[in-house]
Amino acid sequence: MALAREATMANNLNRQKNREQIAVPISLNTISPLVAILDFGWIVLLGTAAGLAYHAAALEGNGEISNYIGSGIAVAALYSVFAHAAQLYRASNLLRIRWQVGRSILVWLTTFVFLASLVFILKIGATFSRGAMLAFFTSGLFANAIVRFIVARVCTYVIASNILKPNRVILIGVENDFGSHRATSALECCGYAVVGEFSLPIGPNQTITKKALRSLLREVVRYVRDARVDEVVVAIPWDKQDVIDEIECELRVLPLPVKLVPDDMTERMLRRPVFELGPTKVVELQRAPLSATQRNLKRTMDQICAALGLLLLLPLFGVIAVAIRLETPGPAMFFQTRVGFNGRPFKICKFRTMSTQDDGPIVVQATRNDKRITRLGNLLRRLSIDEVPQLLNVLRGEMSLVGPRPHALAHDNEYDRLIATYAIRHKIKPGITGWAQVNGFRGETPELGMMRQRVENDIWYIEYWSLGLDIRILLLTIARVLKSDNAY
């Protein structure tokens, strides 16, 4: 076994020597600052060109080139700071085309928002030409995407063609896991060269004797001293703490970094956000669907729109209430127990559209040609006017303008037993309208599959919420409510 391993490592070394004879003596990590310098250069050039082009087109002159160079330098400096914070120049990230394009555009937006805020606070708006900066910003969006695409493709090509000098590493781990481990198997694609593999001496009972382990580690030390190695990578399960401690202790004599690769379980945990919790750090297993800022933003829009809506529609409320009382005996408003945010029950407010007022352990869904629905109620339900009084629930903080539609308590209990993901709908406030409603899942749900689709739409909305999505849903609601066939 030892002879075979030595032969394999000798072949790896010979292959790497042949490769390095034609390689440029820089690594992928060296490219990162070069990309940062490239970004600084093209941003300054673009800022200057955009300013001169705007001045020539709009003002029919050449303008002061020094002003546009200064603007370009200011934007380039801010962009560099934000890009480093966003890990845009991290070596492994340079190869991710879609990630690079999306992250660079986000950094570009952040740069201009910060610059605009700074200009406003310092009252130096006269220094910058608004037209030139707008041209600079717009052209920069496209330039960012093009540059990131080119950088990622060039880095991928350079690594594949063996032009760069790779980081030489040796692996210490379980023999059968070297090829299957996701991190170690992809090292060569990221500019690393594996020049040696050392398998742990695992016994028949999956145990490792300290004597055998120390013998292996001494062999590692001799190999590293004879060959030129840049890093040692350890890929073993994290539950073998005694083995990790022994490796760390024995390899302390080497003047090079020793890195521990996470196992599959630990890697899944490390992908999650890490926060401080008092004196320790914690991994976030589940985040709140909306941050505090997002909740306040959504709540502010709800309050303003609900207050304005009630103020404008108050005369209409009076007319409808009188018409309901004249058609059938009973109250004009109907209050029913629904399940809201975090599973808390509340009383939803609607115009009464039926001759009955079901609100108990058994509630029958309205169906087409339902005899309980009054003639006026049929019109109100088709136009969704019966839902408008729920603006009162929005104003009271029990509902939102947009969110999963709340169901009667009886239906909620039933579907909670039948659909495993049903309760996820309660992670945010229920809404007067929602993503499921504008996608056609509105009204009666005679089949369980229809309710499942409604729940899937609600969960999608919770995961991808944005203020723009809320506005889009409100506009789609207005456009589609008049032609919906599912409301009765």
C-alpha cells in the first residue's frame, strides 16, 4: 500500500513539474487584485466618457474633463470598497458568472445610492452634473455585466489551460472519500494542484490507533519538506476530534497553513448565516420571513392605503349597508373567526352576502349557484366588494393588503391535518388579496389538490416577498377581479 501511494505521488509530482515549466508564476489568488485594478480603471474611463458624451450631446461643448475624471475616481473608490465587502474579488468567486454579474450590479446600485446620500447630506450637488451621473449610472449597469462575464470566462479558460501556477496541496483523509468529497474533488477547477494524498490508517472497527496516526503524520512532514507544498488540506469527519487534535499537534512543525475541510453535515450548517448570541456564535436554522425593516415598510404601506381607502369609500359603505338591510333581515356586516398571523384567531369584517352567518366548528364553503347567497350578495362577491371592509382589519393590524387569504377556523383546522406545509401560511399576516388569488386560485376548493396549489403559491410569496411584488399583486387584483369566474 505504501509503495503504491509513493508511486502515485511521484507521478503527481512529475506531472506538476511538467505543468509548471510552461505556467506563469502567478496563481488565481494573484488575479484578484488585478481584477480590482481593472474595475477601478474601467470605471474611471467610463465616468469620463459618459460625462464628455453627455456634455457634447446636451450642452454642445466639451466640458471640463477634470470634473468627469474626479467623478469617475469617486465612484471607482466607493465601488472598490463595497466590492471587497461583498467578496466580489474572492478567488473562488471570480469563476461564478451569474453570481458575479448579479453581485456586481448590486454593488453598483449600492455605490450610487451611497454617493447620492453623501451628496445630499454635504450639500455638494452643484459639483456633479445630474445628466452626466445618470448616463454614468445607466451605462455602468451594462458595463458591469459585460466585465464580470468576461472576467469569469477568462479565469475559467486560464485555469483549464494550465497557464497559471497552481497552489500545490496535499490531502489527508479517508481514502474512499477523496474522489467523492465535493470540496476536494473540485480543487483542480479552482487553481489548486493535489500533489499527494495520505489516507488515515483506519482499522477494521473504524478506529485509528495513535501510533499508526503519528507514523502517517511523520511521513506527511517528510514529504512536505522534500517536495514544495503550499498547503495541507485535512478532510475527515468533524466528530473525530481526537484525530483532528493529533493532526494539529503533529503538523505544527510545518511553516505552512493546515486547513480543515468541513464534512457534509457541517458544510450544510456553514452555508447558513452566522450571528452572535451573547458571548458565542450561532447558526441561523430559520430566518423570520420579513426583517424588521421590511415589516415596518409593509406595515406603513398598509396603514396609509387602508386609511385613504376607508376615507374615500365611506359613502359607498353606507349605500351598500342600507341596500343589504333592505334586501334581507339581519346586520349589514358579517364577522367570522379566521386564523391570522402566527396562528392567532381574529374576527374578519365583511359585507354580509348570505342569508346565514356561519361561524363555528362547521363552515360550508360557498359554491356556484349557492342558495344561501342573496342577489345583492352575488354581485358583491363577484366584484369582491364584500372584502373591502377588511380595510378595517388592516388598519387594526390584524391583516395586510397583500398576503395569504385567511380561512375560516373550521377549514383551517381541516387543511392543517391534510397538508403538511399548510401552517407556513401563518408566518406573515393574512391579506385582502394574495399571490394565489391573482394566479387563479380563488374561491371554492372542492379538491385537495387545488388547496395544495393555493398553499404553494402562498409559500412562494412568503419566500420572495418584496414591496414591488405587493404593488404588482395589487395592480393584478384590480385588473383581474372583474373577469374572475371563481368568485361566488
